[in-house]
Amino acid sequence: MKNNQDQNKQYIDYLRNFGYMQGVDRSKRVKSTQEIFTPIAACEYYCKMLTEYEYSNAFADVTEKIVDNCSGDGEWLGSCLIKRLENGFSLEESLLTLFGSDLQEDNINLCRRRLLCGREDLRHIVEQTIVCADALRYHYRFDGSHSYDDEVKAKQKEDLLNSLFE
């Protein structure tokens, strides 16, 4: 148990020190993407408030799913992960129920890197649970299938039509 606590403390330190909007120059695209990033301290504050008001037991129950449909570089999901780690859950079991999507591929890559806390052996999890997709169109299955059901249906219709004229 002590080893798990020490490891979780290292992960928490990593998450808190990851860096705000780390390494990406967003100054040129802010107007077109309307990106707004919440500092980790604010995210942690909101997580604390949720816990104090017993609004959610998602941090104490590792089976509860947490979804951020505008995950950006993972500040909010990182704060949720910190709360789970503070509750004694392992990094792996926590990652299995944290889900996120964002329009920008570089944000997704940073989010995944943040949540992995250096554990590349768990990359297969975040590659399925943290996806680059339009939050208004994404199907939220996080199963590795095509992100948009409407495009799949359109492709099926096109294939059917093409098969009739072959």
C-alpha cells in the first residue's frame, strides 16, 4: 500500500507541474478556435467544491465515468485524475474511466501525455479514451470506431449505390 501511495504522489506531482498550455503557440489560432484553457489550480478548486457539496462521488468511485467533451490539453481531466489518485486508485484503473474529446490534434496529444504521467505502457488506454473529434457530432462510444455515425451512414449509402452500377 505504501508503494502505491508513493507512486500516486509522484503522479500527482507530475500532473500539477505539467505546465499550463505547455509548448503550443496558440496565439495565432485563438480567434478561429475560441480556445480557452483553465489553469490546473482552478480545476482542482472546482473538483474540491464538487466533493465538498457531495454533488458527485465520481472521485471516490473509480467505476464512475468522467467525460470532458472539450478536453483541450487535459487540465480538467488531470484534476479529476488527481482526485482519483488521492483516493488511492491506481493510475491504470483511473484512466479506464476518464474520457475526453477535442477538435485540435495537438491538444489531444498533450492531454494524453499529461494523463499518462510518463507511463507509456498505458498509452493504449488513452488512445481509445481521449480522441480528436467534434464534440457536437461525436458518438461518445470511445470504442475505436469511426467518430461520426452520419459519415458512416453516408459511406454505406454511397457504397450501396456504387455496387448497383458496377
